[in-house]
Amino acid sequence: MTSSVRVLMNPLPAPQGGTVPAIVRGQLRLTNRGSGKSLATKAAQPASLVFTIGLIQQVRPPEKRTDNPWVTIAGTLALVGDDQLPQFTIGGAAVTLNDPSLIPLPAPPPQNASQKPPQSFLFEFDEASFIASRPLQVPLPDIAPEVRHIEIQVELQIGGTTESSNAINDVLDKPVVRQLLHVSPRLCLDTPVSDPTEHNLAFLAAVTGDTIEAATLHVGSDQLVEGQDFFQHAGQIYFRPVAKPVEPLKGLLVTTDGRSFDFELKVAQTLRDRMNSLAGQLANMGGFAEAATQRALANGTDADGAALLGDSIASEALQSKMRLLDSIEGTLSENRDFALFYARSASLPPVYDSDDDGLKASDTA
């Protein structure tokens, strides 16, 4: 007598680290070590994996959760080999969305989309248990801010009859991690520039404790071009708007592993905001120069050429510092503002300060 077939689900880390991105990943595997007699035979039979998703707001009693139908993956199942191991062949039109609020994902997703990609789940399949042409990516329902965990359950059906229920099969539990993108400086220095494309604003985008790699980056109505408007180094992104902002600009960063981050660039209005913005620009310019030097070395530039590039960026920052300070000073009319200006100027960071603490301080100044 063949034991019933059970479904095992193993969580997989994000492609670029252990944190949970917008694409949650898991691997499916089958085993014939369930309790009771199996409905499976050596002849292939219609079979389906019926998934439900639990959205959990509170784990400790009294538990607060909502369970909803999610997706069904259809195909056939047969027992193969002398050991009669279960093998699931996924059909051509394999996925059915059981939640009417879900919208099928584009395939492939557009590379220049200026809207957030939907959150999704990526099913990967154990090669011994499944015959599948590729992993399957399916949309997740909207996850409210109060949801702390998502819990995925699955029922295996053979010939329309339950082979193993949700209670028998594995449960995949994923905490909902909401990462924050830090963009520094957070305020754009509002200084006169005759040509809006000739500005000296450089921004650093990073996620604390994690690395990111940009797939697309939009600021306002512009999609930034890698190598022209932004570059990436050590899991962080340096970028500049196409034109100098004259009003708040909303941005959207979509990473290669499916995460998406909204941000906003604001125009400084007060003297304190302008000085804080300048401090952030100067601190990040040092990091920018060092990152550009390392990137040049990695691309084959000799040491002298790479060092010259870093020095030229630092020199530009020094010149910008003096122009910006002159510009700010020219707008002041009260003794109180002059006192604040000179006190803050004395505490501005050096251009070549790449110390982590300095960067953090400028981000929160």
C-alpha cells in the first residue's frame, strides 16, 4: 500500500539577502510519507494544488487573521520508478487565480514602468517532484499595514478528491518586513541655476542593513538612465534628477528582486533646511568620489586615472560648497540668520568624509 502524498514548502531567501522583498519565494516538494492510503497511481491522473493565504494581524491569542482563497496550480500526478515516488507535471495553463481581486502579472514585466509593481510570490519546484518549464510567479493580495505575517497553506487534490489537506501539508509562514529607503540629502538646495540641467545635486539612496540594485529609477516624470543619471556601488545608488527641482518631486525605485520604494525630494525653504541640505550633499559627495574611484578601477581604469576622477569630483564639490554658501549668504537679511549661517557653516563636514557615522548624521540632520 502506497502512503498518501504530502506537500512540503520550504521558504527561500531573497536573491540579494535574507530580508523579505516584494517577491516572496518558496520551493514546493512532494513526499509519499503521509498517513493513509494514497489515491495516486502509476498512471497519470488530473491533480491540483489549491492554495489559501492567511493575513495575520496578531499571532498571540486572541489571534486576528483572515484566510482567503488564493491560487490553484493544475497538472497531473503519477507514481514513478521502483520507489513509486510522486511526480507532478504542471500543465500549460497551470495557474488559476481564485481571488477575484487579483490581476494576472504581465509577462515579462515592463522595464520602464513608472508605477509600483504588484507584490507577488515566486514558486520554485523541486526537480525530483515536479516537471515544470520554469518557476511560477503569481500576484499576492493587497497587504494592509496592520498585517504582520502571511501564511500560505495548500491542499493536494487528485481526481477532484482530497489527497492531503491543509492540516497535513506544510505551512509557509513569512513575516511582513517593511524596509525603508533612506535618501540623503532629503531636501534640495534652492539656489539660482540658469540651466536647470546644470545643477550640482547628488543623492544617495540606500536601505539600512541591506543591499539594493536598481532595475528602474523614476524621479518626477523622468526615468533616470544608468551611467548617465545614476550609478550603483556596494549595494547603494547615487543619482541626480534630470533637472533641478523647483517643487517637490515624487520618486519610485524598483529593485531587480522586485522591491519598490516611494520617496519624495523636497525644496528647502528655510535657512536651517538649506544648511542641512548642504551638509548632506557635502558628506555624500565624499562617498560619491570614493565610489566613483572604485567603480573606475573595477572597469579597468588604471590607479592614477581612477584617483584623478575621485579628485576631480572632490574638487567640484569644494567649488560647489563655496558657490552655495555665497548664494545662501546673499539671501540673508537678519542678524539672527547670519549668526545661524556662520555657526552652521563652521560645522559642515569635509568633502572627503566617507565615515559611516558622518553619513548617518547628515541623513538625519
